[in-house]
Amino acid sequence: MMEEQEYLKQYENRLQNSLTGLCTADGMMGDTLLESDDIEAKFTESLAKPYLSDAVREYQQYPEAALAWAGYLGMAMAKFWDADWQTFQQVRYTDLQSQRGFDDLDEQIVTRVLGYELDSEPARRIADILSKCAAEALSMIRHEHIEAQSPRAYYVFARTVQVFYRIGASMELFQLGYKLERLTPPFSV
């Protein structure tokens, strides 16, 4: 059990570093993943279960979408966090969907939350980088040689989705102007 947890942690770190590098190279974020405890907690407390339920169903036919849409979800939560977390922290996964459900989650977030036209340059850049990230993640998953439909396959998929959520949140925080800066004390010790 402990060995499995260590394997999953190492896989998650490798994937997160790889996707952070892709997004940094594309100018979609700085070289450090931007995070918020509020945004992360929102995923684990109320978004992960319904999202994974949809994504697992869609994975066979649309593996890239099953992963990339989690990035859009992270972007939405980062936008809400920046705008007014007290108001928006109660947003549910289903609140972000249209009648088509999972199928157009990306479009709903791009237009209704991020405020971009679907054919705009920012929308295209987001779609392009999340597509590149999904291709990279799928390649990493294949190289893990995991037995299909095994418990390990599910947990690797769930960790991958969570990394995409973090990547999306970080991209949006970067777009909103957040950055990490080293603080130096105003006095010498």
C-alpha cells in the first residue's frame, strides 16, 4: 500500500513538472505552478467526484477531453477565486454545464466564466495548450504500462485529472497577473 502511494506521488510529480514546462514554454504560465489552498480544496471537496464520474465514462472515446476539461475546470475556479471567492465558492460542477453536460464543458467555461468568444485568440491558445498537455499526459500514461481497468489505472487517471485541474488554475492565475516573488526581509539579521 505504501509502495503504491509512493508510485502515484512520483507519477503525479513527474506529470505536473512536465505539463508546467509545456505551459511555461508556451507562455501560458511562469516557471512555477501557482496554487491556492482554496482552489485545491474545492476540487477535492466537491468537484473531483462528479467530474471523475463523467470523465471516466468519456475516457474511452475522448481521452484528451476527459483530461483537458479538468484544466478548464481549474481555470474557472481560479477566476472565481480572484473575483469573489465568498460568493463563488459554492459553485457546483453542474452549475458550469449546459444541457449537454460534459460534452461542452470547455465551451461553457470559456464563454460564461472566462468571458472569451470561442473563436478568439485567447480561447484558441487555451485549447491548444490543453490539447498539447493532454497528448503529453496520455503518452506518459501509456509509458507506465498499466493494466487497463485496474485499480492502478483508475488512480493514475484520477491523479492526472487533478494535475490538469491545478495546471488550469495556475494558467488562469498567471493570466490574472499573479506571480510568486521571493520575499526579502526589510532588515538584516
